[in-house]
Amino acid sequence: MAIESAVGEAAIETNLKQFLLVLSVSLSVATLPQIVSWFRKIPYTLLLVIVGLGLAFLNVRLVNLSPELILSIFLPPLVFEAAWNLQWARLKQDLIPICLFAIVGVLVSIVGIALGLNQIAGLSLPTALLIGASVSATDPVSVVALFRELGVDKRLTTLMEGESLFNDGMAIVAFGFLLSFALGTAQFQAQSILVEFFVVVGIGIGAGSLIGFGISYLTQRFDLPLVEQSLTLVAAYGTYLITEDLGGSGVIGVVSTGLILGNFGSRIGMNPRTRIIVTEFWDFLAFFVNSIVFLLIGDQIHFVVLGNNLSIIAVTLGAML
């Protein structure tokens, strides 16, 4: 037991040191544009990726980034913050084009990328379709950050953020079906695909709505800003984990919770001061997580593997665009 305890303590200490190192590098990059004015021309998120690529080129690996770490730790707060700040009135006005982008647009992207990889790069069609499903649900964090810097029209930002928040359900269903199809465990039946899509999205919306409205009415009963702020954090992570366990889309669940709390719960259950505190907390958390994620994305690149697959990557990028 003493040996296991010592090993556990050593692992915690190592992880803490890695986290502090990543955070130190990220904050250094954040302050760089304030010291050297030329760096202000480069979007902050892109600058983080470039620094990460430089560290990868020097074979300095800050941390081993796993899919589970991205999905469970970094994704929920980013999605919740975007949904919290998304105005329902604007979203409702553009709901039809957002749904077209999130459903039809994703399908068009999957087919287009798959055809390009199959016909030009020579990949098998099932593999090409899986790659298409993997990369079609794009994340606009860096684009939206650039929008804010340039002061573009609010509707364009709403369309971009709205589409990115809802395309997850379509991509998950498409990937799951294509994987089963490639393994020979599923047949192409439109009815079963539609049923699975509505189940995944429906569970996400249902779980997210229950948690969102539940917390909204709960916060009506007391006025404790720090507790209410903490409840939103618990809601973001709790909704994601519960929805995933139920077989739904965790992202759709977090989007539903964030939209309800940001547009309904913050109005009926929080006073203006608390709303400001919670909004500033999520702005900070989004900046904090983005700073870490984009640095680590660049740092995870293996240039040998990248060089060996440049042709396939180029075809994928061309087809996606």
C-alpha cells in the first residue's frame, strides 16, 4: 500500500508540473503581442498553434493529449460558454439555415471529402467516408475569435456558432453508422439512420433541458453568486457525462443546458450582478481552456508522420474547402 501511495503521489506531482508548464507557456504567448506589436497581426489561437508546432519540431512534448482528455475535460466548458452567450432570439431567427448547415452541410462535406480521398488519394470508400465524418463537424473557436477582433456582423457569428453547436449530433450518427457499415454489422437503411439520429439528438436535448430548467428554478430560491456560478460549472460537466452515459450526444446536451441557463435561468434565477459574475467566469474559463488546447494541438504534431501523409492531408483540405 505504501508503494502504491508513493507511486500515486509521484504521478499527481508529475501531472501538476506538466499542467503548470503548459499554463506558463500559454500565458507567455498571451502576453507576447502586448510586448511585440507585430504579433498582434496574428490571431491569438493561431499564435498558440505556431508555438506548439515549434515545440513539436524541437521534440518538446508538454503532455500526452488523449481523445478522452479533450472530450471530457476541455470540450464541455468551451461548448457551454458558447451556448451561454448565444442569444436565443438571434438563434431562433436563423434556425432554418443553421439546421441546414448542421445536417445537410455535414452530409455534403462527408460525401465530398470521401469522393476526393477515394478518387484522388486512392483510399477505400469506407475509410474515406469515416475520415469525412471525422472532420466534417468543424469547430469555429479560432474563426469566431477572429470575428470578434474584426467586429464582423453579429448574424455571421450566430450562424457560425449555431452550426458548430448542432452539427455534432449529425456527425456522431454518421460516424457510428459508417463504422458499423465498414465492419459489416449494419446495412444501409434510411429509416434506421433517421431513428438513430433522433435518438442521439433527442436524448441530448431532453437531458440538457431537464438539467437546465432544474437549475434555473433552483437558483430562484437563493441569492448566492458563488454557489450559482459553481452550479453552472457542475451543469456543464454533469450534463455531458450523463448524456453520454444515456447514449445521447453530450455536446447537444451541454448546448441545451447552456442555452436555457444563459437565456432563461440567468433571467429568472440570477440578479444582474450574479449574471455579470457568471458571464465573466465563463469568459475566463473559455480563454483558459482555449489557451491550453490550441497550444497542445500544435505540440501533438509528429512531423515524420505528417510528411508521410501530406498528399492525403492536401486532398482532404482541398475537398473540405
